[in-house]
Amino acid sequence: MAEDRPVSTVNSDYATPLHSPQSLDGGATLEPPRASFFNPGPSPDLGTPRDSIAPSASGPEQDRDGLTPAQSTTFLPAGKESGTITPHRSIGAKPLYRRPVFWAVALAALVAIILAIILPVYFVVIRKNNGSSNLSTNNSNGTTPGSGNGNNPPTNSGATSGGDGSTIVSGNTSFTYSNPFGGFWVYDPQDPFNDSARPNSWTPPLNATWDWATDRVYGVNLGGLFVLEPFISPALFQKYPGASDEWTLSEAMAADTGPGGGLQAQLEAHYDTFVTEQDLAEMAGAGLNWIRLPIPFWAIETWPGEPFLAQVCWKYILRLVGWARKYGLRIYLDLHTVPGSQNGYNHSGKGGQINFLNGIMGIANAQRTLDYIRIITEFISQPEYRNVVPMFGIINEALVGTIGKDEMTAFYLQTHDMMRNITGYGEGNGPYIAIHDGFQGVAQWADFLPGSDRIILDTHPYFAFDGQSNTSPIDVDDGLGEPGGIWPKQACNSWGPSINRSQSAFGVTVAGEFSNGYNDCGLFLLGVGNSATDVGDCTPFIDWQNWSQTFKAGLRDFSLASMDATQNWWFWTWKIGNSSTSGTVEAPLWSYQLGLQNGWIPTDPRASIGKCQALGGSQVPFPGTYSAWQTGGPGAGTIAPSVSSSFQWPPSTISNVEGVLYAALPTYTPTGTISTLPPPELTPKVSQDDGWYDSKDTAGAMVTVSGCSYPNAWDSDGVITPTAPCPSRSLPVAIVTTAPSPVSARAG
């Protein structure tokens, strides 16, 4: 977030290697999501309302109630007896056993007794055991969860699912699950990959198909959790004033050997506490249905010289995936950092230079990045994860203006082919592939790779980084007699038409980030040490405890318009941490949770539907039908050779290499042993895949070539390019392109 950012408007067979699973941090494991009956706590009230109906622009939104799977094992409270019946007229004296009412009551009582005996046996024992065989148990060996050694743990009589009012026991704490929208959680330790939870009645459960033409994303980002940003976790950076990104913060933490110092101890404390299970329960209860989860490449590994904490966050990522599954929340997994940095922003790991597909180390860093995308794809394509992680953003906010659109397209095509060689083609085979618009605007990506298989275009619309002061008041009339000022209609007109046009011209188009920040006020929002752009006094935009109800209503109106304009969205971000100096949030316009708690975020995001139309905003309706190939139907995976040949890999052009022989650019060689992301360690032991979906994928990992020297992969500006290749090879001469001038800053 610290740097200037633009406004958002060798092809080898991956016929792959023997792979060695990583350990989960020395064997230390986290407790998996647990059913509430495994811990002491109040008896849950498991009433599960399923009747939420919402209007939409084209009529009532369908309640997806009928999709609730039978195996969810929800225990509903028994109905209460109606009490004594008072007759409408007096009845003469008659022996009790000769009255029809007597026999009706007796028969009802007998049925109730039989049901009281039979139903618990059926649901708790017979159906629980037999039902698991009907689930998509996601095991490559065909066994059901828990049956790998033939000894299932004894069946428990408690609930494995619950709705509004049920009690959740998480670790040493408990909380009440509040969900007025018909959502219910599901977790069975004997079947931990059960995908039958749903966050609300209008969203399909995880084990049902998501339809991009009819279903709608209401999501939040978990920014700052696994990829640190100063404005999201300011206290971590305030402790080390010289730190401005995760690179320098990691160095400072590692050098701090005093009490409360150390790199691993401090980051693990952050991973463990910044977002908890209760946060995900609150997301479901707020009407949300997706999470965008930024992760770093160092969840897999680091190379010498990189100060990041390697591999440790992976077990916390797995824990979060388990929580998302439990509450029916789908995950858009986003690779937020790559070797060398794709944009030079602090949230790429290291601010400053761009060394991904740019400069002397550009190709080498891209080779490494492809390996990490491949490793993640192998993991999330396993049957245990494909329902809960149906979307993978392969690189966040690559600065296409510097890298070049053709160069990025060549990388995207190579990644697409690599991933689909792993997953197979067509609906249900691996995740959707999300690419960012590179700050070029969505219109620049029209007709992108026709015949490709399930690629989504992600755009990040913000007013905060347009270089303007943006002080127009938000607590004045929006034209409909409500607060909001110019901002709600401006969101509708600025974002809605272009996104709708892109739905037709590109295919599925989403807003992976947006916020309530209509100016750039907020602690560290522009990076450590940087101040807001010509806003003047930022206090009115930071002092949220003293905001008037009118100001909050204006923000809420702006939120609703932004949601309607973007249609499928993830707010940036769920949570902002407190400043260590003030003890409170100092970037409140960016916290969904804080707004939800204090009234400037809508409690039901469906209230956004139709907002832009009501405001008289520009309308470019999307007919609601995608080409079949865009969603994995017929034609997916049929990119014409004439198109593919235009974007060869490695690309024939690259920026900032001073016109030297392309063959002299440093590259790596695929002779190493590829890493495998380890699956969670579950108790009781449950049969699961090993972290690698495609057993035929046996190619090696990229490593340095023995005997060759390499420039600093993160700091190659000004390095003299070698005059001869190492190792010797013949490649075309690179064509020099000029990098553009820096532009304004962006979040996320």
C-alpha cells in the first residue's frame, strides 16, 4: 500500500516429479474445527430457519432451501404440544375411552413415543453411518472418512450441524451462532470434509454448483492476515518504526531477540488471533457467502536471502479453510505475493522494484512463480478442497503498465495450460482462474483468449487512489432524500456500466476489492510515513466514534451503491487492527466488521440490489448468459492455435533489459524436487489425499543452474546484463520496451 499505484479502471511438459511433502512446522498441529458436543458447553438450540427470500432486480431471488443435503444431520428441536383443546360447544358426558378425541390423542402419543425411540437411533447411528457413504468423501482410495484403518471412533449423540442460536465451542471459548438468514454450520470430526454447510438460504451449499449467471457474490477479503500490510496491522509496524513492508518487518522482528521479540513467535501470534473462527461465523451471519484469502508464496518456501517466515502460515491457512467449510463460505484464494515483486507495492512482500517479468531477473522470477502456482493448484484441485476453494487468483495486481500486456498474456496463457493439464478441462475440473486487470481497465481485456477454460477477470475499483482530494460531503442528500452526497451515484456511474459490458465482452467479471474509502485518509493507508493527498485534516474521516448518524447513513448508502454497481464483490477488508498508540482503529472506512458493528455497513447485503437503478445511475444491463466455454461448458479448452502462437512462452519481449541477447538473461532449470503442501493432521485419523492431485505431474522444480551466478532477484535495477548465456542456449534477441512513469497509489 505504500507506493504509487495506478487507478483501476520454455514451454515444458509438466509431466511432474517425485515430490516430498513438507512438514507442518515440526509436527505442531492446530486443533481442527470441532463439533460442539466434543467440548463442555451449553446445550445448543439448533433451530435452523430456512425461509429467507430476497427481491432482486429481475424478481424474487430464489430461496435455495431445496438444496440442503440430507446428510447435514441437523437436529431440530421437537415441536411443542398444543395444550388442552377447548371445544366450541359443550359435549355431553361420555366415557373418556369412547370419545374420538381420546383415541386421537392416544394415537398421537403412541406415534410420538415410537418416533422418540426410532428417530434418535436412525439419525444418530444408522443415518450418520450410512449417510457418510453417500457423501462426496473426496478420497482417492474410495474409502469413507475415518475408515482408513477400519476402526471408526464411537458415534456421539451430539449435533454435527446447527443454525441460528446454536452454541459453537472453539478452543477454550464458546459463542452463540447468530444467523437470521437460514444459514447453518456443519462439522463432523468423523467426516471433516463434509461440504453440506450453507451460509444463508439464497446461497447454494458448498456441495452444490455455483452458477455465475444467477448466484451473486457477497464477500470480504481477509487482508493483512497472511500477507501483512501496515494500514491493516499497524501495531506490528509501529513497534518497528523502520519497517515499511513484510520484508523489512521480518528483518526487524528476527533481529529483536528480547522478550516479546522474534520473527516466528510474533507472526504466529498474529496468525492465531487476528482472525478467529467467530469472525467466519459472523461473516455468514452478516449475509456474506465468499471470502477472498490473500496468501504469500512463502507459505510454500523461501530461497536464501529472503527474510520471510517460510511455511509456518500454511497450517493456519488450512485451519481457516476448515472454518470456511464449516460455515459454508466459498474461498477465492489469491496469490498476493510472487518472487521479485509484481508491482513494487508493500503488499507484494517488498516495496520498490518490479522484478517479475521485468528487468534482468524477470524471466527467472516468473519461472519460480509458475512452480508455486502449480503446487497450490495441485493441492486445491483435490476432491477435499475443490468445493470450498473454487477460485484461484494466480497473481495479485501485476503492474501491466510496466510489465507489458503481451508479456502478461503470455504468462497467463502458460499458467492456464499448466493448470488445466493438472485439473483437466471443463466444469468441476479444478478452480476458476482469476486474473487482475493490471490497472488497465476491464475494457482492455475484451475477447481475451477465446476458448480458454474458466478464466475470471478481477478489477479493484477505488476512489481513494485517484489522486483527488475527494472531500465532497457524504452526509448530504444523495438525490433520493437520503444521505450519501455525490458518492453513491458516482459509484454506480463509474463502475457499473464497465463491469456489465465486461460480462459480455470478457466473461465473468468481479470486483475482488473495493471499500468505503472515498478518499485516502487512514493511518498508513498510503504506506508508513506517507500522508493523505490534499485532504487537509483527516480527523473527520478517522474519528469514527464521533460520527453522526447522518454520516454513517451516507456511508451505508455509498456501500449499497458500490455493491450494486460491482455485483459480485469482496470488500477490502474484513478487519483493521488497532493502532498501538491510540488503541483504536484509525482506518475505519476500510473495516467491514467495524462498519457492521456500528451501522455504516448494511446488515443484509441484498439491500443493495436495485440501488443504482433507484439513483438513476447509468444502466448497461447484462443479459445474464455467458458463452458456454467461459463457464466450463462445450468449447472450453479450445484456444485457437493462431491465438496461442501469438503469446509464446517465455515471451519474446521484456521491459528494461537494455536490448541484450535474450539468451543471456538468467533463467533457472527444472531439475529440483518439487514441494508438496501437506494436508492437515486430523484427529481422529481420516483418510485423505496427500496434497498432490495429479500423479502424472512429475516434472522437476526450478532451481539455479550449477556454476552460474545470478543477480539479486529482488534488486536487479542497474545490474549489468551478462553478455553470454549461462548455461549456453540460443534464444531470440529481446525487444526493449520503456517503463511508464509512476502513477497513484492503490490498496490490497
